[in-house]
Amino acid sequence: MLNPLDENGKAKTDPLNPDEKLRSRSRMGMVIMYNFIYDDGNVWDDGNIYDPKSGNEYSGTMTLTSENSLDLRGYVGIPIFGRTSTWSRKLD
């Protein structure tokens, strides 16, 4: 997380979570991807992605495209109605 603190210097929380009990939890260390099942090759499917910026949860697929790169696709309904972002491993 690039900026873990809010404008007051406090840890960012999850105020948009639909579950009121989870709104005060810290975003730092939060699990945002879960329930993925290994499919075949370098693909994991049937997972869930939580977006703390919006409070929304999406279905998801992950594809390992190289040793240091992962394509994460979040969608509603079917994968065609979604968006893919590429995550890269930070190399020193």
C-alpha cells in the first residue's frame, strides 16, 4: 500500500464496507483476494476480489503471465463485463 495513512496521519480504514462491523478495520494487511481455485496452467478461477476504495466485491480470475507478473481480472456476472489489471512483483 503506497499511502497507508490518511490525511490526519491515522491508518486508513474500510469505511465503505457493507458490513458495519468491518468498517473500522485497517486496510494495511487486509485480505482482498480469496477463494481462488487452481484451474490449469497458470490460471486460478472462481475467486473473489474486494475493493476497499469502493466497498464492492467482484468475481475474479488470476493468470500468472510470467515469473514476476500477474493479470487480475475482476468482473460482475461474466468475465466479459470486467477489467484486467497487471500486478508486478517489486524487484530490488
